[in-house]
Amino acid sequence: MYSGGVYRPDADEELSFVEQAAHYLYAGKSSAANVRRVLDWLTLDTSVARDAIEPLGQEWVNSKSGWVSWRSGETIPHSPDVHSTVQIPYAYDPDADCPEIHTFLANVLPQDAVTFVQEMLGLLLIPEMKYQRFFVFKGDGSNGKSVLLDVIRTFLGDAACGQASLQSLTSNRFAASTLVGKRANICGDLSSLAIRNPSILKQLTGGDFMWCEQKYRDPGGFQPKVHLLFSANELPRSSETNEGYYRRWTIIPFPNRFEGSDIDHDLRAKLTTPQEMSGLLNVAMEGLRRLDQRGDFDIPRSVEAELDAYRERNEPTRRFLLERFAPDANGHVRTVHAEEMHKAWCAHEGEQCIGRNGFHKQVEAVFPSAYKAKVKNRWSFRGLSLRDA
């Protein structure tokens, strides 16, 4: 159904029509199977090619008042001939500002992360996946991260946002299908349970064609064009530890805690007025222009530090090795001594101890110049020495 410059599904009306059609075509037998047959036929007969959706291209953003070029600020009116299913539900006003949002971001983010988040907001305007990142707001409670997620959801509109958790996307075979046609997936309070199938994250953030299953339908494929945003107090561990996986994690710290008289119970309302949202559109477009001109994100140190901390927690053996050993071309450490140190460290830290072969592989991965060799007829790691206690 086309209205106000955007096509929206009317689920109740569609279901009623399909049920009536099934009742008519199958002589009053509108069973679930017959409803599905009618739905499949209608899907084939009335579908619009995916490349006909948003045909104006990624330079244009659909706002409530019309289409606007984020590069130039040029505007053009809506038209039903433009098959757009996503719209910023606020008007474009080139003179609008968002002073409340500026103050909020300055209060909840590290100073070096404010412009970075503005560029992230700009990326959410377009279905561009070349940066291959997903975003996690991290921090203890009462620090503003859930407020910012709510602001983003309001800014993009509920219809443009999914809400699948990280764990469901990587373990539930139906979850990815809920992201088709969405601009962002926003889920707060991420569980700390381990990620079961992290390879799905690479597919979702890479923009490559992927298969997914839909309930009561045959499996199908789609090209993900949805940006993933989460918030968490504690990040989930993963069996994936390569650079391609870590590069996708963009962990934004929310270091400040607001309690008592510091809490503004009207904050969400102040941040999401139409004037603030129109101003945020200008901020996001400016951020997108910076990002596009630079060609990639300039990762602030506060965000880098969060990734370093996550990597250490996700790879306890790597943390142990970096704490206790150092590269030394003339040094060596007996393998049995290193193994015993590792077991004792894991017991003290409450970490699960990996096996002997896995430990040796970790040594070689963390210290590429180290290798196993016999020293005085005893197996040792050459190229390493113990750090001073």
C-alpha cells in the first residue's frame, strides 16, 4: 500500500484477502495449505524485482517531506513510481538543529567517539555494506546506551528496524529472514551467552548473497543490506578468533553512569521531538559525507581499546601468553613448563584450559617467530622468554 512516499504492507488486509481467495478457489476449504498456495501464487504474480526497490540509488534518502540527496541537499518530490519501502518519518529541513541530542551525545560518549557515532548514524541512512561492521554499545546500566538505541529506532521508524538478538541470528534458522527489507536491526541487552555460529555475522555484515529460511515457505536467498546495532553489559564469547571476525566488531563505550538527580525522566521525549529528529537527519547526512570522503571509519582510541579488551576476554590463552611471555630471539622456555604455568593460570582465573595441541597452536599464533625445538634434548619454545614477575 502506497502512502506518503513509501510502500507499506497492510498485514491484516493482506491476510483477509488471501483467506477469502483460498475460500473461493478451494470451494470453502481455506486450510493453511490452501492459504499458502494462494500466497505463493500472489507472490510470484505481483512481486517487484529487488533492483526496482529504491531505484534512485544510495545517494538519496527518503524523508517524510520528499527525497533528499545526502551529498548535495537537493530535494525531489515523492512519486508512487519510486518503489521505496523505507522512509525517515520526519521532514527534511536544512536549517534544523538538534541541540538536545548534541548535549546528550557529549554526556554519554567519550569525547573522541562523538563524531564517530555521527558517522555511524549517517551510514544507517543507506543500504551500504562495504564497511563490513556491526555496532555494539557497551557499558553498565543507566549510562545512556538504551536511550540512544531508542532515539535511533524512532529516527529510522519502527517499520525500518528489526529486533533480532545476536544469539538468535547465529542460531535460529528463521531469524535472518526477519531482516529482509530492514535498514537496521536494533536489539538491546545482548545476552552474554556464547555465539554459536559466528560465520553468520560475516555474511550479514559482508553484504553477500545468503540463504535463509522462512516459516511455512521454501528457503530463499537475499542480499543483506541491514546494519546491526546491539547494546550489552557483557559481551558474548565466540569460537571465532581471526582478524576478519574481530574487524567487524565495533564496540562503542558508554563510560558514564547517571543516578539519582542526574536522571532526566523526560529525556527520551526531549530527544525525539520532530525538530530534534529533523536536526538529526542533517547531522547524519553530514557524518555520511565525512565517511564517504574519507573512505572508511577513523576508529577512535576509546573504541579500539574496547575491542582490545574484548579480544583478551574472548581469548584467555592469548591473554595469558601476552602477560607471561615476550618475544626473545635468544630465549627459550621449556614446553612442559609453559603448559604447567598455563594450567595454573586457568585454574586461578576460572578459565577453561585448552588441550596441549591447542595451547601449542596458540603460542605459534601469538608469537609467530617462536617455534618448537629441542634445547639440551628437551622440547622448548625457541624465540620466547618469561616476563619478569
